[in-house]
Amino acid sequence: MRGSVNRPPTPDADEEPHKEPTLQEIINIKLIESGEKEKLMELLRERLVECGWRDEMKALCRAYARKKGRNNVTVDDLIHIITPKGRATVPDSVKAELLQRIRAFLTSAAL
């Protein structure tokens, strides 16, 4: 069974029925149910395009593919190589804006 990008897999009834969800899991569920997670993802996409981050990542992928040979590169290779660089180069202003929006959501949702 494939897991969804937006939601963790539904636990089986047999698996630890007494386990309480963590705060992180509760917040994630609330974000998904309200539709706020999709709004935040769209905002993130827009901001990363605006600041040139997306183009920078695309250029890194192309450079890696040229270096290794186009037929010798898999998506998994790119993810393994580019993800750490990508996470490290997200602008602080974008992170701060997302954090502010998440905090506002949590305040309004009274979590």
C-alpha cells in the first residue's frame, strides 16, 4: 500500500489501539482536515519560485545529471544528493513566514 504525500497511513486497528497520537500528529491532522496544509504548501511553492530557489535546485539537478551521464541518474539519486542542499538553502524569510502562518493557524484552532 502506498502512503499519501499529504497524510500518514491509517493505522491498522490491531496496531497499538491504546497509543495516543502525538501533538505533531494532531497538528498534522488538523492542518489536513482544515485544508490549511495545502494552502501552506502552495504558499511555500510560490515563495521558493519567487526567490529563485526552485531554479537553483533545477540547475543543481541538471549539473549532477550532466556529470554522471543522463542515463546513469535516477530520481532517487537526485533526491539523495539534492535534498540536503535544498533544505539548507531555503531562505530564512520563507521559513519565518511559514512559521508565522502555522502559529496563526494553531492560535485560531485553539490547539
